[in-house]
Amino acid sequence: MKLNRTTAIVNPRPIKVVQFGEGNFLRAFIDWMIHEMNVQSDFNAGVAVVQPIPQGLGELLDAQDGLYHLLLNGIEKGELINKQMLVDCIQEVINPYEDFNAYLKLAEVDTLQFVFSNTTEAGIVYKEGDQLDTLQESFPGKLTAFLHRRFTHFNGASDKGLIILPCELIDKNGVKLQEIILQYVSDWNLGDDFVAWVKEACTFYNTLVDRIVPGYPKDRIAEIQKDLGYEDQLVVEGEQFHLFVLEGDQKIKEVLPFEKAGLNIVVTDNQAPYRERKVRILNGAHTLMVPVGLLAGIETVRENLENETVSRFINTCLTEEIIPSLPPADGLVDFKDDVLDRFRNPFIKHYLKSISLNSFPKFKTRVLPSILSFNNEKGRVPKHLLMSFAALIKLYAPSDDFQAQDNADILELLSTVWAKQNKGEISLEELVQEVLAYKTLWDQDLNDIPQLHEGVAHYLQAILNEGVTALLESELYV
């Protein structure tokens, strides 16, 4: 039986949330939280999903009338937890690439209160060519146009401002998003009144999200659909653990009833301690293991941890290079051990290829800070993290086994340098230097860091000569 609002009887809800992104994470984290608040309190919030890029799941989600099932698996307080639920908060799906006017019309909804987003680390960026009256390329450009339509429609009413909670994994994501919006406001000459409305009527929170979401359980989907009784093409799987850290005004507790719903949400005036350890240890481990694991022929996170050689590499990265690069704090080793236990969750099959999306921006946010901090503290480069960097560059070489998904300019850069190297026009060391010199990505020339390009080139040559597995078993541990 198909899944839709005819075959599954659910109540409609007023649109209170506009959500930029329809991927697995938002559906297993934000939409699940909204669902829980709807069930456990009188929140009664519906979500309008906006597909932020041309390709996405919008059409499939729309075909199911916004409905999908969430499976939460894991161990909680020593007990095995297996939950499944029908999430019904998504009321509408809009693709602005097909109907820009419908997207702007959404800004006129009176009941709208919140904006959530997850457009990856590559999403909160400024695109110089974006204009007000034509569909913008960037997410901040789209949101600026959306806010301006709302401001205009409600004549600048202060009570029609929105609470904006970006979930992209970059530092100070709310501050950064507001800065880019105000840049567009200036570029488009939208006026001082609108500037004041954005600053005073709208509230931007910095956020940190934490839940491992493998996504669509393709290996077990036939069994799952049979058990559900529906042909749900958007089943999403996640771990039981969750944490949502909000940096900003405590007043959000008055409008988001997460305490009534029993959600693990922290509102603080300083999210830095939470963010630093989570991004550098959990997300950093995910990002550094992807190219190493894939090049070693491994498919999932758990298989990485079950492989003695790769597991030792990951643990060494965390224990000897990442944790020493962090400011001293209690509990870092315990947090690392808990993360590795979460990676070993036997109920979660998290494919490395699914994590590999936008690997270079992720490496910049999640791993590069550890490399730079380690170098500053120790006066040398962290060889295991450099080996992962080299593996990432190798992973993006032309191949029939792996097709990288990343920003177009990054894909073009890697394609160009590998083509030149294959033709003998540049050496392998010069290839590495060109990648490290790409300031558009790194915000600096990484060749200025002593020993960095030499180390990455050394390990890249070793990977080409020996393969990843042989390299892990040899000189790294001498």
C-alpha cells in the first residue's frame, strides 16, 4: 500500500515552520523533534519544506504527502531500544526551482514562526550574482528574498519576524547567516527599515546538532516495508541519542515546548565547549575515516571500527592528534570512547559513501582545525591526519569506483590537477600544492604551513605506491 494522507489518516496542522532541506538528517532530527512536541504538547506545528538545490527528494516527499517513517535504534540506559513512528508534521513541499512564486507566497503565511535549515557546510555562503527578483543560487540569498517578502506583506510588523535556527555544521552558524543576509540587503538596496526588522524582529540562534543518521536502510527495506504495511520510499534510520544546543536567548523555551516533550535540548550563552569536542571528535572522526575506509574497500562506519588496522588508525588520530589539539577539558577521552561506541552500534548501518557528500568543505570545518592547532601547539604536523588528507585527495581522482559529490568548483579543481598530473604536466607534489593553495575553499594558502604540503604529498605518493592498507600497517607507526 502506498503511503500518503489517504492511506494513513493523520490530522492537518498549521504551518509554523519553513524548513530548507528535505534530507535524512533534518527528517530524523528536526522533524522528529517537531513530531514529538506535537504529540507530547499542544505545539501543533506543521512544516513547509523548501528544496534548497535543484536535485533532491522534494518530488518523492510530495508524492507521500510529506509522510515517512522514522526508525530509532540503539541502547539507552543499558536497554535495547527499537522505535518506529510515522512522522506527519510535513504539510507541504515546495521546489523554488519549479515555482519561485509559490516559494515567496509561503512567506505570507500568518502562522509562520520558525526557520530551520541544513544545506551542509557548503550552504551558508555568499554568491555575488544573486539578485532579489530571480531565484537565488545560495541559501542565504533565498532566505533574504523570503524575509523581504514577509516584511513587505506584513508592512514591517515586528510580531511577524521569525526565529531562525540554522543546523549547518559551521561555527556561529546563526551569526554567519545573518551577516550574509545583511550583505544581500545592502547589495539589493532594501532599505534601513528592512535592516532594522531583520536585526530586531528576527532572532538568529547559533546551533549545534548531534545525532548519527545513516539514512535510508536499503539493505532491509523490503522487510521494513512489509512490517510497516506501507511502501514508504523515505524511511529514515537514526540512533537513539540526540542533542540540540542553542546559543542565544532563553526566551525560546517559551515558544518551543521541548522540555514537555522530553527532548535533550540545551539553551546556553556559550555553545563553544559543546561544539568544539563534537565537531572535532565525532564529526572529525567521521570525515577522516571516509577516504581511508573507502580506499581500503570498506563500506560502513561500523566495519571501519571492526577492521583492526583502520580502527587503530582512527583511534590514534583521536587520541594522539585531535584530543591534544583541543583546549584542555575534563571528559574528552570519555567523550571519544562514547563516540566510538556509538559508531559500533550494531543496529546502524552508516555507509561511508553517504557521509562523503561535500567531503572537502567538511574536512575544512571538522579536521583542518585540528591539524592547525596541533601544528601550533607541537611545532610539527600530525602525520595521521595528513595521511587522511592525502587519502581524500586520492579519493577525488577520476575513478569508476567512486563518484565524488561536492561543490562544482572543488570537483573542477581536483579533476584539473589530476588530469595535469596524469599527463606529466605537474608532479604529485605540485598537485598537492595547487589543492592546498585554493583559498576559495581554505580561506588561506595552506602551503604556508611548514611541512604540510610535503607531508600530504609524501602520504599521497605512498598511497599510490602501496595502497592505504599497506601504508597503515607500515611507516605511520614506526
